[in-house]
Amino acid sequence: MNALLEDLKARGLVAQTTADEELHEHLSSGCQTLYCGFDPTADSLHIGSLVPLLTLKRFQDAGHKPLALVGGATGLIGDPSFKAAERKLNTDDVVEDWVGKIKQQVSAFIEFGDKENAAEVVNNLDWIGKMDAISFLRDVGKHFSVNAMIQKESVKQRIDREGSGISFTEFSYMLLQSYDFAALNKMNGCSLQIGGSDQWGNITGGIDLTRRMNQQKVFGLTLPLVTKADGTKFGKTESGTIWLDAGKTSPYAFFQFWVTTLDADVYKFLRYFTFLSIEEIEAIEAKDKEIKGRPEGQGILAKEVTRLVHGDEGLASAERITEALFSGDLSSLSESDLAQLAQDGLPSTEVTEAEKTLIELLTSCELAKSNKMAREFTKNGAVSINGKKVTDSEMLLQKSDALFGKYTVIKRGKRLFNLFIWK
């Protein structure tokens, strides 16, 4: 049995495989080339892409060669798989810009260089863009039965649903992705495609096309789509999607997402999103069951994943901000730490005036619902400014008093904060 596949199965990371026994033998016979596709549907990947990204790394660590395919061509079409409605088509220049950004992101997870299993990033526009319509219909379309295509679950759902159904453009997506596999098999000797379980129909289409066009046997492996125990969508919060780009989701907000993982999910997520061994994760789970009070699993998960995505510096910043807000001592925070809080870490309010009274600031952000409440909170010692308690509700605050001449953090009670940004 292949050790890598056994580890993936132990982590719950295998949803489906083709020819399971043969795949075990194939991966045990030496360095194999595999690929996973990432379509540029936004200017950043989100944490839903982490499972396949980290799986590419797991394969590389086991001695195999990963290809990260960025869909410059398929991104212009849009994958219909299990989508409720037709995607909005983006322009060539928008997709090209997104392709560049996503190339950079996937490159952070796999290793390049001169060794046999060095990673590569490929763009399917390089081969699909060169094919004319007649060649595509004759060389690729000829091998597909429409009868079989409409029976694929991802397409069938769209056809059966009331409304606009599915356009020929999105219907053709399966042919393009299938051709990717055949092209990569011919050019790079690629013999395995991995992807989310919603890609099963596209992957099996590619396996069949590669057999017909190249007379080669290739394999497919799908990964489970991540779900949360409470039924809410993974990777979504009240403030929106959790992105891998630090400019869209700060390292602090990213860290907080993982810290607040439910007990019912944390050990599954440790298996999916970290490189801790199964034995280490089982030990963490056993210890958490024995101790009274807060379990350690969430903190370990947050540290491991934040370090993977944002590096040691990003993790240190996230932990520094978390500790500062918990203790109330903001003296350790840097200007970039406060910029993270302004981005998505705390409720924030812009101040355009030269000065404001504490009462005005407290009521403007609903830390107090009235002037009377603001005075009571302040008088009772429940209010602090930049980590220092104050008792004078009439005091004037100015931009010159702000941290780095820009930020004022007001805290009421133990957990209520507001960040004021002086303009």
C-alpha cells in the first residue's frame, strides 16, 4: 500500500479515486506528475482552495511532481459544476490580472528549482488559446457523447432546475478541462489529476479523453468539500469570505477565524489543514478531552494554518494583536498591526474633525447609546483609551494624541472595542 494515499485516507482527504489499487501501485513506482486546477474567479484564492493546495504539497513532500494549473482559458468560461446560475463572464484583461495574482499565491505552497520533482505553474491559455474552433470540435468534441455529459450530476442539476438552465458556453467547460488533462499528459507526462469532489465529472471526462487521444491510462482523486458541523458555509463569516491575500483578509482576522473553530470541527480541520501527523492530532484530541476549561486544539490549528499562509511574521503579528486586545496593553502594537485592525479586525470609525470629546466618540460608534450612559461608563472606570483607563467623559481627544498620529482604540468593558481613524 502507498504510504501517502494511506495518510490522505487517514486524514479523511480522499472522497473518490479511480482504479484505487492501480493508483497505489502507480504512486509507489517512482516520481509521478500530478496537477490541480485553480480558476481565476477573483483576484485571490480563499481558504476553500487550501485543501487542494496543501495536498499538492503533500504529494511533493512524498517525492511527486506537482503542476498548479491556473485557468487563464477556463477562467474565461466559468465552471458550471453545482452552481445555481450562470457565471458572469469577465473580460480578458481582468482574467489575465487575476491569473498573475493567483500564480503568485499557489507558488507559496510548492517548491520550485532543479530537482526532479520541482513544481511548475502552468496556464491552460497556452494550449487552449492556440486551438481554433474546427480543431477543437474535431479533435476534442468528437470524443464526447452529449448523452453522457447531461447525465453528469453537476450538469444534470442545472438542466433540471427551473430558469435559464445552462448555456452552451458553460456546457463546454467539461471539454476544456478534460483537454487540459490530455494536454498535460502529452506535454508533461502528467498521470494524476486531483480536485474537489465537485470536479469528479470533469476529472473522469479528462481520464477518458486522455485514453482516447493519447492511449494512456491516467488517474483521478477527489478531495472532500469542507463543511462545518453546524451547517454554516466554511470560509464565510459575517464580514465576508476568508481570503488568502493579506490585503483582503488580514493575518489577524485570518488567525481569529481558526481560533473560533467549533469543537466539533477542530480535529477534522487539523487533519485537513496542517502537516501535524495523525498521531500528534490524536494526542491533542485526547488531551483536550481530559482537561477542564478551554481546549488547545483551536489555538494549535490557528497557529499552524496562519504560519503556512502568512509566514512566521504574519503569525507573530496576529498573536501580538490578540494578546494586546485581551490584556488591554496596546504598547506592543506596531503601525502595521493597527492597520490590520482598521482593515477588518475591529469595528472602526473615521474622524474628520480636528478634535472630539470622549462622549462624542463613545456615542458615535454605539459604545454608549446616550450621553448619560457614556458619562456613567466613564465614571465607573469601564472605559479605556489606547489601553489606559480614563474617568473624564468630557476630555478632548485629538489626532496628535493618537497612536502613530492616526489610531485611537477605545474599549468599553471587557470585550467591546472601537477603532477611530483620524483623517
